[in-house]
Amino acid sequence: MLQLLGVIVVLAAIAPVAMAGGNMIAAFMAGRNIVQWLSITVLCMLAVVGSGMLALRVVLPMLSGMALLAPLVSALVLLAPPWAIWIAGKRWMEKKVSQ
């Protein structure tokens, strides 16, 4: 069961990258805001990689004695940065387009 939850967490962490990539492709087709969507996509990818490294190398060893808390905190550390970048980037682009 814990492996299934791990797969779900990883897929949820990759979701903002896929959404930003889809918006980047749509911007490329429209010919507008390509660089901005590319930067949001790259930032989301870097956030997934960086938060994954942080979760595996710092959080899990630090909380290794706590059987239930370690995976939950690691999942939170993995999920928070990509989603925060996606939400901030989406709001930034909505503001930019509405001006």
C-alpha cells in the first residue's frame, strides 16, 4: 500500500511540469509568451528534482526513526515546491495576459 501511495505522490509532483509543458506548447502554437511558459516549465522541473533530492537526502534520514511521519513529511517536501511554482506562474501569466 505504501508503494502505491509513493507512485501517486510522484505522479502528483510531476503533474505541474506536464501542465506547464502543455501551456508552453499551446503558447508555441499561438506564437505568444513562449519564453515565459518555458521558464515556468523549467522552474517546475528543477523544483521536482531539487525537492526530490532534499526529501531523499535530508528529510528521510533525519526522520528515519518515525515510521509514519517520515514518508508524510517527505511527500509534502516533494509536492509543495512544484505546485507553488505552478500556481505562482499561472497567476503571473494571467495577470500579464489581462494587461
